Amino acid sequence: MAVMQNTSEKSKWYLPGIFTGLWITWKHMIKNIGNKEQMITLNYPEEKYEYSPRFKGNHILTVKKDGAIRCTACMLCATNCPADCIKITASEHPDPHVEKYPISYEIDMLRCVFCGFCEEACPVDAIRLGPEWQTPGLNGANFTYDIKQLAYRPGLKGGVQSVVDDQERLKSGI
Amino acid sequence: MSEVKYLTEFYHLPEFKGIEGYKKNGGYVELGKALKMQPQEIIDVVKASGLRGRGGAGFPTGMKWGFLPKNGEERYLLCNADEGEPGTFKDRMMMERAPHQLIEGMIISGFAIGSKKSYIYVRGEYDESINSLLAAIQEAYKAGYLGKNILGSGFDHDMDVYRGAGAYICGEETGMISSLEGLKGQPKLKPPFPAVQGYLKKPTIVNNVETLAAVKYIIRDGAEGYRKYGTEKSAGSKLFSLSGNVNKPGNYEVPLGYPLKDMINVLGGGIKNGKKLKAVIPGGSSAPVLTAEEAMKATLDYENLAAAGTMLGSGAIIVIDDSKCMVECLANLTHFYHHESCGQCTPCREGTGWVDKIVHSILSGKGRLQDIELLVKVADNMKGRTICALSDAAALPIISFVTKFRDEFEYFVKEGKSKVKGTAYKGHAYAATASH
Amino acid sequence: MQQQPLINCTINGVALQVKAGTTIIEAMYENSQKIAHYCWHPGLSIAGVCRLCMVEIEGNPRLQIACNTVVTEGMKVNNTSEKVKDAAKWGLDFHLINHPLDCPICDQAGECGLQEQYMEFGKYNSEMAEKKQKKHKVVDLGPTVVLDSERCILCSRCVRFTDEVSKTHELGIFNRGDHAEIGTHAGKPLDNKYSLNTVDICPVGALTSKDFRFRQRVWFLKDQETVCNGCSTGCNVKVYFNKEGVFRVKPKRNDAINGHWMCDEGRDIYKFVNKEHRMIKGHKLANGVWNTELHAGAAAKDAALSLQGVTGNDIALVVTGQHTVEELEAIVSTFVNTYKTKNVYHWWNSEATASEFDGILLRGDKNPNTKGLQQVFAKHGITTKFSDLDPSKVKHLVVVGPENVPVYKDFTAKLEFFAKASNLIYMTAAKVDSLVANKNLAVGGKTATIIPLKTFVEKAGTFVNHAGVSQTFKKVTTVVSEALTLVEAAALLAGQEIKVETLNPKNLLVAANERADKVTLDFRKKNEFIFQRGKL
């Protein structure tokens, strides 16, 4: 591929260009110092950008009113997952109305492609992709999120409640 | 035509209940006569008499007997006295007033079909009928009409009374056979028909109380004598149980072909409290309802009522006057069939529950307009899709109620209250979903 | 034999000839035509209650059920008309109105009769606006089965099974109408040796197996047919597995052997196949120390070295009837030909009870191939008795142990007995910790080798059942990849080399002259996960 090169005489006069650029930089710097609110950059990591709640970031497992995990371990998310990153172990719940629940729910964040198919597949609004996007970790194991991290990590403040109401569901006979 | 006293000739006599009084009034004469005949002769006479089953289906009795295999195999005669059809109470009167009439008819029928053992399956609630039958059977045994070598003819016959436990479905012949066998009272798959494989897998004939009692009179009067009453295709007389909003409800024996109009106005003494007739259910709760105009034209025989789109059934005439809400009437029926469905076949088990829930949601004011159409659709798909006729029995009234009184249903859905009464439903507050 | 007269009929426009007495549904099944049904099962009596197999018979205005209508001469049947389709649709709707929507947590989802029939014949929106009927959930019916009454469609298959096949009569339908429920009588739980068949024949998720419950979704499993090695009946079974192991066993219809059924004992045979119960590495004891990290092949080669030059009465072989005919032939002929000995003994745990039979399927002989072993012995003229074996006299004892250890009641005692040999070579698929921990072995300069073997699901072969019927089966899956089959182990013991079977490049999926990334559609289809479930 040919590269277009500007070899004209005019292009040798580069200093005006540099000064124009520096002037713009100075202008913005002074403006920002004078009016911090209008500044469009952030002082990351001290300041963080809040994404829309609809952003497809880290997964959240929702909880019921009593704080127990909403997931029924139907494994539809795992079935639908194109990256094969969800691993669920189901077990019998003591309450016959709940019947089935996950005793382990693991998502391998490094495999996850954040496509949101799990969210779409879920019949009970048990998994959502949340706005969190920073996933630091020291080694591979740190990226395998378990129930504790998915449902009760500190950022969720005790869990996100699902919109499915069990009492309502049982009453309406579904 | 007027009311006749053919089967019920001596019913007014209290002594007719005991064997002495019964014999005094012509009892057990025909038994002696019949035992001297050939069994095939009796079947032929019954066939010629045109006697049809009085229990509901109206199947020719002689023809039914003819289905039995012609061999010496053990066979049973069962008398269906599980009178469960809402509105019917004729068998009860026959068993209480004239138990010997039934017993004599049964011995003759048993002789005709070659059965050495018969059972009378009586509805559990009929305490008095059971006692009267038990006493009568005891008397008949003592008098030698039952047991070994009856009247020196060499014919043995034993009879027993079996008390049902109050399930409507046990009035269906195969359901009754299941119940009698000690199983859950659920109808059996046909074929094989009971005449080939019935009680204890032996050939079995099941007949209604009134049918079996009539056999005695066919023997007495011959086929032609029996045909004195009734029409060409519906021969003989029949007992009708008249109930509902009439002045004089009760059992009336009339020849078949008797006008329904006269039944209500003459024998029934007209509608109670001077109200107007609105609808008539002519053959027990399973029969499609007739409007007042249709009822005025109808005559009480198998053919005419079939032509009017309903059936003679068990002969229970339920009269409904114009102060009654048809939605509430239907709710009563759907609740009954929901409760009585045996739960074997899916369309009936789920369908009866479904229509009951729909009707009750209309009553509670939560109905939707499409529910009315849905009722007909569900009923249509219950009809003819099950082992026995219970789902037909549940479906036919629904279809006729909704199509003939559609305006009342629509009014109830739209206004949440009855068109006739102008009030919301205040019926007994049972929930359609509650388990019983 | 007298030829039965055949009856001509036409079903969906196809002219057929069927035997007299065939019902329409059987005729349709024999000719692989589709018909909706739940309550009909070829191994049970006709109930005629689901009312789904409606067909239209020419000349009959009413629809008839195909399961209770016998084909008559010249009968014209169809189940593709609009009338029949509508009846099937409504039949399904009646089944579904009170059926809970808990498919996501229902174990049957994926192999459910209702789901299948709905996709085939239903596909509509429910018109039911009222509440569903509430019934009991998670009812404990017995030691093996859990009932969910709400899911039950009351097809009565399970009731008929306990009445007609197991003849134990535990189950019944209680109550009437739409609150009817399956249940057991007080004090008589569903506890018989065939109870799990009720789970197989349940067309919905009402009856679930306690053993399999919630362990896997069925669409994650593949299945392969094989022969049960639980007893000498040799039931044809399907083994369900995935990469994590084997999860369950279900019967496969074979009218000559097991009909439609299998026993509950046989369903446990998958358990000893899975890794946690398996001998994974070769073990070798030398100078009182166990080397537990030996490769199976290396262990076998070591064993072969220790047997070099040994012949005659110094060496003996013990085999069980738990291995295929091919394997037994290989190991016995190795001993007869290479080691020139006929000291081959048959370790038969259930000789005393071998002739026992419960009248249905279960037999007293808990080895699948006793007959096959006897045939191999007869071929090589071996007539030894196990009671004559004295491990302390034979220096080198080679034992091919059973894989289904739980049925060998005196297993540990026998291991002690074998451990008396100065050089014990034990080949096993099952984990034998007791042998490794055995203190008798670790003294007196004894040597021992344990060679891990493959189980019956990991190899192809033949079992000869009690009646002498030889049944060949294919490999199902691989659980412990480095374990050897007995054929391989025999070859190594004979001092031969074995080769790992590699695919010929010409037979590989991509032909040599084609682009490497071109995959044919055929292969893609094969590679796709196709869940094969049997007919209802």
C-alpha cells in the first residue's frame, strides 16, 4: 500500500503548527483549572466513571426478599453460554416450593465474552449483567467468581433483589 | 293422553311392600309363567315389546340381552339402582314401595339370560331402599322365589344388594362393575363390552330398576299388551320425576309420547307462584336444556326429544322459571360434574374443572367476553372424547345453556350481575379451586 | 408354524399389512408413523385415558383412540386430518392447563413427553386464565423415587407397571377428578427391585429418580447402548454420559432379553465406572515401598519382566466372569501359550446362588459373562477348581479382579488370600485401597503390581448371558484414558508391544486433497450434539 507523503515546501514550516497545538493545550489547561466541573477527563483511578445500568459488565446473581439466592439452577444460562464459562452444581432445597437451587455457581470471567445471553436465557431474572466493569485480579483463580462474589460482593450491598415475587408467583398458581 | 298406572298400579298400597300384599295384587304370577317358557322366548318377547333402557341411554333391552355369548359360561345380571342423576328419584320410589316388583323382574330377566347370580347396586344414600330390598329378598328366599330350584323349575338364582358409596360415576355401567369388583369406581375401556366381558371378566348385563321391573309386565301382557302405551319406537309407559319450580313436583307415570307441556301444566299443576316458564331440562342434568317455546312443542319420547336436540335420559324433568339466573344454574351443574368426574380421562378430568372455574369466574365478576366462547369450545372438545359418557353429560348442558341463554351470560360478564335477579352472585362461597 | 393371516389396512394413505389383532397405534408404530400418545406403552396394558391418540376411521363419525381399536380388514385410518390435529391439540391443552410451568427446574425437561408432543402437535397459547390446581410437590414415594403430583398427567403407566410387571401394587391413584393424585398406601412405600422403571415410563417429570435428580440436565448427556454387567441376564441398556463421567443407565427395549425393563441394581452399575471409584495409576510394590504413580502400560511391562521365564506350576491366573469373551480369550491364551500353564482359576463369587431367578429379570449370578468364561475354559481344556488354588505355593499369581466390587461380598478376604503369593499381579478397574494398604504384602520381600483396567463401558466386546445368548456391544466412552483393556494387558504380559491406534490420515475427517478448513456438512451433523432418546 502506498503511503501518501507530504513533501511540499510548505510542510517544512512546522513551528507554527507546534505553537498552535501548544496554545490549544494551554487554553484547555487554564480553562480546566478555572472550571473543574466542565472538565471532560477523569482523574482515574481516584474518580471513576459510572456506566449506564444497562451496561454489560460483571454478572450479578439476584436475591429474593429473604436474601437467599434467586437462581433455581435450571442451567439454561450454562446451556446458552457461548463461551461455556458457567458451571452450576444443583441440589435439593429443603423447601419443596423452591425445590432446586445451586450449591455452587461459578463464572469464569476470563472466558466470559459479556454477550448477555445468560441474562436473556434466565427464566427467573436471577442473573444480570451489571454496570461494574473493573475486574482486577492477581491470578487466574481470582477470575472465577463464585456465589459469594456474584450475589453478595460488597458493591451490591447485600444483594440486588429480583423483580420476581415468590409469594405472588405461588398465589397466582404459576 | 293422561297419566297411567301401569307399573305404579298398587304403589299407593302400603302392603304392596311386603310379599303378602304383593302376592295378593298379582305378585310372582308372571315368575311362574316365565319359568315355564324357554329363555330365548322371553328374550324374543322383550325384543318385540320394544322396551328400551330406562336408565338414560335408552338402548333396546332385548337387543342388549342378545349380545351375550351363546354358551354356558357363567354370567351376571346387575341391577343399576345407583340413581345419581340430579333430578331423578323414580327408582327410589320403586324400590321403597315395590321391592318385590323389581325382584320378580330380575328373576325373570336372570332366567332369560341364564344368570344364576344377580346384584342390585344401590346408591349409598338410599338407606330406606336398601332396607326394603334386603327385607324383600329375605322374604323371597323364604318363599322359595330365590335360591335353589325356584318353583320346581330347576332354575337357581341368588340375589344380593350392594351398597354404593355415593359416586355419580358408579351409575355408569362399567364404573358400577369396577365398584362391584372392589376397585375404584372408574369406567372401563370399551370394547370389550360388559355383555362380553363384565363383572369378574364374565358376561354381564346391567339394567336399570325400571327396565327390570317392566319385564314382569311384558311377560304378563305380552309384547303387544306392553305396546298399548307409548309410540311405535318408544313403547310402554315411563316414570318421570318432575321437580323444580312447579306446584306439584313428584313422580308421574305417563305413556311415552306424552306432551311435556301437559306434564308441567296439568300434572305438575303449573309453575309455582304464577311465574313464567323459562327453561326445562327434560332428562336429568346431563340433558341439554329446552327453552320454554321448545318445551311447549316437545313430547316425552326418545325420538321427539332427540329431534329437539336433547334426550329423554332418566326422565328427570327439571323446570326452571323466569326468576332463575341461568348462569347460576349452569354453575350448579358444572360444580356437580367437576366434583363427580372420576379423573381417569384427561378431557373430562381437566375439562370439567376448567369449565367450572370459568363459570365461577364469570359469577365472581371476573369473566371475560371470550370466556363465553371458550366455554362452548372446551365443552365441544370434551364431548365424545372419553371412555364413558360423563364428559358428554357435562358438556351438553354447557353448550345448550350458553347457546340458548347467551344474553344472560353476556350481561353477567359485562355488568358483573345477574340479568334476571339484578344482583351479583351470592351463592355458597365455595372456591372452584378448593380441594374437596 | 402356521402363517397368521395378514390384514390389509390403509393408514394415512399408506397401504399396510398387519397381523390380526394389531391395534392401530401398534400398526402405526411398526411403520414409524407419528402419533401423539401418553398412556399407551407397548409393555403395559391399555388404559385409554390420555385420549391423545385420536384417529379418524373412514365410516365412523366419531374419532376413535388408536390404542384400543383393533385393525380390521380394509380399515382406512388417518391421523393427519384437521379434525384429528385439532383433537390432539385440545387433548394436549387439557393435559397442560393444570401442568405447572416449572420446566426449568424439572429433571424431565429435554426428554419430556409433554414438551415433545407440544412441539409436534400443540404450539398454541393457553386460553386458561384461571388458577391452576394445587397438588403435592416433592412427595417421597420410597427409597428411590420422588413424586411431583402437579406435573403428573395421570396416565397411570406407573400404576399399571406396579400392577402388571413388578406385581407389587404399591402405587394407586387417589381422589377423583382434577385433584386425583398418584400415591402409595400408608406404610407401603414404593420399594421394589424394579421401582425405577416407573421413572423411565413416566412421560413427564412427575416421577424422578432420587439418584439422578438434579445431577445433570439431560441435554448435557449423550447416550450409547451397551449390555448391563450387573448380572447374567445381560439386559440391553443405554448409558448416559458426558465428559464428567457416566450419570445414569436406562433400559433399552430388547424383547428377547429384557423387554422394556431393567432392575434397580443394574442402574447402579454406572457408579463403579466413574473416576472416583477407579484405579487410575499403575502401582508397584518393591522392597516394601509402593510406587503409586506408575503408568498402566509401564506397570504391565514391569509385571511382564517379573514373569519372564516362569512356566508351569510356578504361575497361576485367576479370572472372573466380569470381562468380555475377547479379553478372557486373550489372557487365557497368553497363559496357555506363553507361560505354558493351565493353572487358570475361575473366581466365581455367586456360584451358590447362580441359578436363582426372581421371575422377572434379576438373576443370582452377578457376573455378566460366566457362560462366556466357561466357553473359553472349555476351548482351552481347563478344568481347574478355585478351591485347589493355593497362592502360597504358586510364586506368581496373576489376578484379573472384578470391576463390580460391591457384588463380591468376600472381596477383601479374597484379596488377603491372594496376597499370600510372593509376586502378585493384580489387574483391576476398581480402586483397591485395601490391597495397597495390605500389611501382609509389605513384608518378606514380596512384590506386587496393580495394573488399572478399563470397565465395560470403555471397551467393545461380547458377553454371553445365562441362556447362552452372546451379545456384542460397542464402546461407550472413555473415563480413565490410560487404563488398559485386558486384551492390551494380556499382550503386554506376553511380552508383546501394543500400539496406540491412530487414525490413518486418509480416513481423517479432512481428505488430503481438500482444504484443511473445509468441513463437510455430514460431519458437522455428526459432530453436533444430537440427543438420542428412545421412543416414549
